[in-house]
Amino acid sequence: MGLDTGSTRSPKLDIGLDPNDRRPLYVQIADQLVEAVESERLRPGDRLPAMRDLAEQLDCALVTVSQAYDLVAARGRVTSRVGKGTFVSEAPAHNAEFARRWEPDVGRFARAERMEGVLEQLTRATVPGAITLAAGHPAPETFPLHDFGRAMHRTLLDDPPESMQYRSTTGDRDLCETLAGLLRTRGCNASQNEIVVCSGAQQAADLVANVVLEQRSVVAAESPAYAGTLGVFDARGVTYVEVQGDVDGVRVDDVERVFSEYRPRLFYLNPIAQNPTGAVLPQRRAKQIVALARRYDVVILEDQTGWQLTYDAAAPPPLASFDTDGRVILLESLSKSIFPALRIGYLYCRGTLNDALELAKVRADVFTSTLIQRALWRFMTSPSYARHVRAARTLYRDRRDAFMEALTEDLPWAGVRPPSAGVNVWLPLPPRISTRAAFEECAREGVLVMPADPFYPTRTGPPAIRLSFGNLPEREAREGVRRVARALQRAGATNAPAAAST
Ligand SMILES: Cc1ncc(COP(=O)(O)O)c(C=O)c1O
């Protein structure tokens, strides 16, 4: 290890690139740097080699080394000083001698919350009279509480006491059979023992991460994507590669580019009622993506939440219906189609993945409330269920149409595409308006919107906001859009005509 002049060490590093390694080059470099710090070959205060020198040494592009240094900085191991170089960070406090300042190391990824700042921003901006287009919540007037209450009552009266005993299965058999039956109507060859009932989609995603991912696994995700699931993956310390899409969801050519270049472990997408864009992935693309996953050995996690809220055509079959070797995991939450307080979601997949997920579920919380599962089964097998889904879809479709009419009138420059499903509209902003400026102008105007950044897997991307209309009566939604139009005009959307004040 050669030392630099002065007191700063700049050890020569023994780093190599392996063309057969599945990790992207920059991840390989970053992992070796982190390992050098952890094994103390690099010590606090040491300077990393100049990027150009390392790129030359490794015979790779400068940008590859630069991405690697960024990644190591993001992992908290080095800091860059402008004009001086990149230095190994001081050892974290827990390595210091035990002292009163000791605090548990909860890990960088647990602290770096994806929604950090956004929730505070929303709370600060919530004033009396503010209209919120920020929360993609379902409409409580659709919640089938009366019918569910009857199902719950019957469960308590009619089910034998043993059914409320500790369970050895990972889902109530009757409910699993009902869920599998619904999947069969959608082209999946599903059986009840391939379902794992979970405490909401959030736990389902966590179990998948638990089973499939390791620290630094490469995860491909559509961009933008549902931030709740991304937050789960963040906590594992994964590296993201973003897959680009168009109005119909992810583009197959980009899926192939990402699979072949990065060999991700997992690909996460939300094919129907895509949150936040509302896109519906055509069946042809779904089939091609499963074929690509097979070719490049990628596990797919498809989030089918919202498949019942398609407005213009029947929902296409899930990717799982094209799966031939048990590499597609289907996840669905019933929060949107029934109500969130159920905290019911499920996973469907086959073979060894299914076995591993069942074990992970038992480790996590043994089983999800049988009381709720049994009542849900009664509700879902009663005529009330189909009626409820029809009524909810009609209400949301009417709200979507009115919302789109308001957007077309008040923000004609935006050219927003109507979502084919779900309760969200994605509004890309002109490049001269930052997401933050749009958020703040909207808040000043008395309307809350969701900033784009948490939806980007890498947390940065083109300026945009998400507007959710599901939980707003039409009159309020229209007024919300008027306020957004006025705010964006003030923020600099020059072609925006002034929306009438009310
Ligand atoms: C795509 C998607 N998946 C999952 C969820 C949440 O599911 P749960 O309430 O079951 O955690 C949502 C809620 O907004 C969602 O939009």
C-alpha cells in the first residue's frame, strides 16, 4: 500500500472486475470498496484513488467509477470534498469506546425513509379548508360495512370455537380457495395451498424481500412505482435499476435492456391500476416479460392491487398466468377493493418460492387473524361481494371522468391521459417547474398533491406530481383541480390559462 505525501493516506487498492459476476460493474467496485473499509484496509480519513486513475486501472468508464463512489457515499462509508477528493468517513459512533453517547445502529436504510420530508411537508401544509389530492385512499362510502358486519356476526356465531384456535396453516382454507378460484377465472392454474394470506400487501412485500433479497441485491423496478413496496426494498439496502415505461406501462425493450445489462434478482411492477400512473399493461407485454424473466433468470413480483378497478375494458390476465417455472409471485391487497382496515393481502406463487414464503410468514407473525379471514370468506362468497365491486367501480369511474373533464378544462397544456384503472393521475410538469415548487405553490393555494420523488426507485426523476381523486366527491375534486391550475400557473406553467377563482 503506497502512502501519499503528508498525513493523508491514499492506499493502493486491489480491486478487480469480474465479467462473469452478475452485479453491474459499479456495484462490484462499490462492494469491494465497502469491504476494504470494513476490513480496515481503508481507514477513516484515507483518500480513495482519483476516479480517473481507478477507471484507468480497471479499464472501465469514468462514469462507472463515479457511480460506484456515489453508491459507497450513499452507504455512508465515504464523503466527497469538492476539489479535494473522496475520503473514508469517520467510524460510526458504535465503534467508539462504549459511552453514554452510544446508540443502537439501526442501519442507514432504516433511517433514510423514502417518504422522509414528504409526510412532514404534507402535515405542515394541511390547513383548514385544504383539499387533498395527495392520498390515494379508497372512498369510505364504498366500504361494505353492513354486509361485512353480518359476515362477522355469523362467523362468531356459527364457526366452531376450534376455528379460532392457533393455526398451523398460512391462510384460512376456505378463504384461500375463494382467492384461488378468482385467480382461476383470470387464467391462473391456482390451488388454495399456493396462497399465503398476509397482513396487507405491505407485509406481503416484506416477506418477498425477506425470501428473495439480500443486502445489495439488484432490484429492477418500473419507474415511477408504488412507494410503499419500494420502502420495503430500501430497508434491505438494495440497488435499484429503473425500467422505463410509456402510457401502457413498462416497455418490453427496456425490460430486456435492464435484464441483460444488470441481471437483477427481482423485477417489481404493478401491471394494472399502476400506482401512480393508472396504466394497464397489455397482455402481450405481460407474456413477453415473463419469457424474458425466464431467459435472464429473474424473479417477478407483480402487484395486482386494483385489478378490479379497470374502467374501460376487462382486466388482462396476471403475469402469473404465463408462468411456467414458479418465478412469478403475485401480490394483491384487498385494501382498495374492499377496505384498508381488513389488513388483508395475499401472495400467490408456486414451488420452492411458495414454501419459503410460507415459512417467512410463520416467522413473521404465525398467521393473519382467522376471525377477519373467516368473515371475509363469508362476505366474498355472498352475493353482496359482486354487488359491492360493481358499485365501487361505477363510483370511481364517474369520479375519474369528472376529474379528467376538470383537468382537460383547467390544465389543457398538461395533456394528461385518463387512467385506465385505479384512483391516481400522474401529472408530468414542464421542466422549468420543479416538483418542490409545484408542491409549495399548490399548498399555498390550499390543495395538497403528492410529489413525484418517492415514486422513483432511485428517488430522483423528472418533475411530476400525483393527483388522487378516489376519495373526493366531484365538487371538491373540481375545486382541487382549479387550485392546482392556479398554483402551477404561478409556478411558471406559461401556457396555462388562468383558472377561474371561486
Ligand atoms: C399498488 C399498491 N399496492 C399495495 C397497496 C397497499 O396495500 P396494503 O394496504 O394492503 O398494505 C397500495 C395502496 O395504496 C397500492 O396502491
